Amino acid sequence: MRPTVHDIAAAAGVSLATVDRVLNQRPGVRLVTREKVEAAIRQIGYVRDVAAANLAKGRIYPIVFILPTGDNSFMHGLRSEVRHATLRSSFERTEIRIVEVPAFDVSALVAALDALQGRDLAGVALVATDAPEVWAAVDRLVYERIPVVTLVSDLTDSARHHYAGIDNIAAGRTAARLLGRFLGGHDGDITVLAGSMLVRDHRERLEGFSAVMAAEFPRLRLLPVLEGRDDPELARSLVSKALSASKDIIGVYSLGAGNRGLIAALKAVRPKRELTVVVHELTQHTRAALMDGTIDAVLNQDAGHEVRSAIRVMKAKADGQSVIADQERIRLDIFLKDNLP
Amino acid sequence: MRPTVHDIAAAAGVSLATVDRVLNQRPGVRLVTREKVEAAIRQIGYVRDVAAANLAKGRIYPIVFILPTGDNSFMHGLRSEVRHATLRSSFERTEIRIVEVPAFDVSALVAALDALQGRDLAGVALVATDAPEVWAAVDRLVYERIPVVTLVSDLTDSARHHYAGIDNIAAGRTAARLLGRFLGGHDGDITVLAGSMLVRDHRERLEGFSAVMAAEFPRLRLLPVLEGRDDPELARSLVSKALSASKDIIGVYSLGAGNRGLIAALKAVRPKRELTVVVHELTQHTRAALMDGTIDAVLNQDAGHEVRSAIRVMKAKADGQSVIADQERIRLDIFLKDNLP
DNA sequence: AAATTTCTGATTTACGTACATCAGAAATCG
DNA sequence: CGATTTCTGATGTACGTAAATCAGAAATTT
């Protein structure tokens, strides 16, 4: 059986109340006594029963998620995961509120962050647009000892406590290698569709992609990046234009959202044009396109994992506990048509 | 605030004791009363506080893991994950015992299973060798109402409650597509290294691999399967022999363990021979080989996830609860040199 | 209608921790 | 040395559930 507070009290030769004062860092314990208790705790290997502790304190964790609006499937999925988490909130002693702000809108994001100042929050999670004003607003919350976690996309320079998302440089590199290897030794152009260079995840994916392409697949040339603002309709028109402008395009890497538009553009030129395509985010549209051969590979981050990880981290930070970095690592999923879940 | 048993009692107009009888399916409640209570439970949306319930019952779950011996890295990793779980056992109210049996040894496995009959166990997890005697032994345990979970490799025909492992047909198909696409349109032979056709995971991987190869990459021919018994030394010699016997081999798929030997054999012919290689299981050896280019892709199942999932499932079954299938799905990880964890 | 059996209610203790109160001991101060 | 101040012990309640006991009500049988 696992040791309890009673065992500590007996081992240290003090009362339960004193053990409690030491454990919860309450005042009223002499230094020598405190050390005696701490020695006993180490010696018998006591570990607090978190379930019982939570039951006793009945604490709740008020949490805010700041999510961008936009009708692309990835953000839909993310919002739905957060909502799903609100359904479990009574079990997890959380109270989750969702705040929506326009995508890529720095001042709106800053306003949303500043509105949270002075609130008694256990944590704030945000999909960050990477700008100095945002760093500052985040740091203001951090200064107030509110745990802040970036979700999906990180901030370059800020005191945020944690980033819950994939390694986007690695994702870009992986995309490049898949595309490069799938294209064998062929020569040709590659077009890249991004959402916006204002967000760090897209910049990093491009960075990793370009690096591997340049170093290992010199026969493939990158065309200027198309910025589709994660908007299906804009993505469709940009890609269509690019495909008709250059007949040398043999590969496409879509590193943002709005793939519905990309897929429409691809289908319009199929099967005349043979294209190898790697995209990000598994949605109903990319899944179907992967199945029918329009897309060759999908890189994915599991939005559900990210949301749950973010919540775990915020709760841990709010309790002043450390997080197990390895356990909170978000994996990059690679889907071909054969291993779809 | 979340509703409690007291709220149910008040809503149903019965006593706490009656609510408890209904909730824990104890006898002594008339049908009409039981229905009244169940209606109240549904109506106020009561959900049992599992933490408090576990605290109150103080139940422990005795669990046995049956693992094959063998010095390949994958089984080492699996054993170490199970041991790691034993360290957490006091938190999770489990009491885990590990039983080791020789790999691919049907009668030893049956003996180990039968030795567990009549014990009061919350669950048995085993890496199964797929044979009728094993199906029968597993079914004997199931008949005694002991939850049984297969780990890594499943059984064809048995009443085991759950399988904690990847979809091996999908894994084989994925390997085929990666290898096929990486080899462009080239002609040549593919050699397949397996552990043993006695285990279902290896058979299924081969099945999926062969199917996609035949259907989509007709210019690649499969050579007869090499059975390395997951033994590094045997694997090395088999692969070396095969490579010198046929100069047409341009690809290798290793679907079992013992990759240390495969890698040694590959390094012996490098860089003269250009080979595209896809293997299973990320270990220190395959990781290094992926980094240095000896291997092109690694398919992986996360042993830690499998062990934790198996434990969750056994506990749920022991409590008569259902498992959330989707949550217990083990994902197939694909690693290229760019996305190693 | 009495005797029995089957339900139900009321109450209590327990799980391991948090937290509050109050009395008394020990240390420190004047 | 007495008067504070600071520390410690003893004790009780609470969290939400499990589980047991016993008395009494209701239903069933005789």
C-alpha cells in the first residue's frame, strides 16, 4: 500500500496538521521541524494522491481559448475539439470559455488578450499570430502569473509557458523529402501554397521545406509562394492561375489550410496534368482527395491531442507543477491512402 | 456544480442507499423503484465521479503481462515500457507482474496462460503466437471472466476482449506504397525479411504489402520471404546471402524485428549497392540507420502507448465498463530522417 | 389475518487529502 | 521572570462515493 499523510506524521513524529502545513507550504512550522518532515517524506517515498487532493479542494480551473474565425476545415475541427473539451469539463474541473477573433488580425488578438487581464484564470490558450504587439500582450498576462499556452502556431519571442503543436520545421522537411522522393529524379517546378507568412507555423514549414529541397533535390525548383489566407476560394484561384501559367509544375506543397480550394483546382486539370501533391491537415476534403489519388500524402497534427495537451499543461502550471515535456510532445502524423484512420 | 448521488436520491425521492444499490447493480431494489432512479439519473445527467469512487473502493487491479524473451530491441523496449508501468502502478491501483516465455513457443505460451487459471486477476495481456492451442488457452481464461488483451500481435480466432496494436495490414500496405513510390518507375526485385509466419502481425504485414505491390507496382517483383526469427545474427546472414545471390534487388522491406542484423548486412554492401529500405520499429539501431541513409523509412508502433492502452482496457473490462474504441486505436507512425522524435 | 419474504430508509464508517479552529507547548522578548 | 509571540497538536468537517448494518415498511405467501 502506498504511504499516506498519516504515515509521514508517524515517521516524522509530528502531528497530521504539521505534515499538512509542510505539504501545502503553509506558515507556522519551524525550520528544523519542516526539514524533519521533508526527510520523512523522501524516506518513505510519499507521493500525494492527486485524486483525493482534488476531491478535497474542489478546485476548478477557469480557462480561455482564443481561436481564429474562418471557415476552413482545420479551424472547424479545432473549435469542435475545444467544444468537446468543454463537455468533459465537469470531470476535469475545468471551465472553458471560447473567444473568437478574426484570423491574422493582430490588433483584434491583442484586444482579446488584454481583455483577460486581471481575471482570475487558470490559463489562456491561443492560436498566435506572430507579431511584437502579440508578444507584449502575452507577456502582460504572464506577468500577472496567468499560464499562457500557444496552440498550433508559436510566438517567436515571448514568455509564453508552453507551445502545444508540432515541430513545423520538421514537418516542412518531411514534406520536402516525401515530395522529392515521390518525384524520383524528375526535373520540374514545385508550387507552394501557404496561408499567411504572418503566422510562424507557415513560415517554419516553408523554411524546412526549402532547406531540404535546396540541399537534396536540386532538380526541383520552388516557385514563389502563393498566400491563400487559408481561404478555400482564394486558394482555388491562385492555384488555378499558377498551374496554367507554368506547364513545368510537377509538384504541389500546401502548408496551410483552405485545401478545399486547392483540391478543386487540382481536379479541374486532372487527369491531363500529372501532379504529386503533399498537403497539411487531414479533413474530410483532404481525406477524400487522398483516397481518390488527387493527393499523395497528408501531414497532420491531431487537433484533439493539442487541445488536451494544452489543458493538461495549463492546469499543471496553475498548480505550480512541472510538465513532462516528452509526454506533451505533439507528433506529426503522415497519412498515405493506406493508413487512414 | 456537477450532480451527486445525493441529488439523485432527492430527485427520485428515494434514499441514498437505494441509489447506491441501483448504481452498483446490487440486489434489493424493486423494478419500479430501479426505473424511477434510473430515470432521475438520466434526467439530471448524473455521471459517477470516478476519482471519488476509486478512492472509496480502494480496489487494486492485479494484471499479468506475458512477454516473449529475445534480445531484439523492440522486445527490450516493450519490456521496459511494462516495467515503467509497474512504477506508476501505485498511482493507477494496478499490480503488474511480468511472465517471460520463449518467443514463438506455442506450448510454453499455453503453459503460462494455463498457470493463470483460477487466479483472481483483473487482466492478462500477451504478445500472442497465433495457434489453435493458444486460442483455446485464451478462451479458457475468458471463460473464467478474466479480461484478456492481445498486445502487438493478435489471434485469428479467439474470444480475447481486445487487441492493443496497430492495423498490420494497413502497415504492410503503407510500406509497399512508400517503397514503390520511392523507387519511382524502376524495375527490380524486392526482398522481404520477416520474423516468423507463426505470428499474425508478420503475416498481415506481408499480406498488405504483397497486395499493394501486386496491384500498383507490377514492375517490382517480390522474392521469397526470409524468416529471420527476429534474431539479429540470423537476419544478417539471410540478407547477406540474398543480396549476393541476386543483383536485381533494389528494395528491402523488413517487417519484423532483428533489424540490427539487417543493417549490418546493408552496410556491408554499401555504397556499391543502391537499395531503398523500409523497416519496422524505431530503435536506436534503426534510428541511426535512418539518420545515415542506410534506411529510408521506419514504420513504428509506440510500445508505450500500446502498454498503457492495454492497461486501460483491462481495467475497464474488469469493471464491466465499455471502452472507447477510437481512443484506444494505436496509430502507425511513419518516420523519415526529418521527423524523428 | 398472521407469518414470512422482499424491499427500502436511515445511519455510519471509510478512502486520502485539504482546511479551519482552538488549546497548549515552546521559544523569544522585554 | 512574566508576557508575548511563534509554533505545534488535537480534533473536526468536508469532498463524492462505496459498503455495511439494522430497523421498518411493503409485498407476498400461508
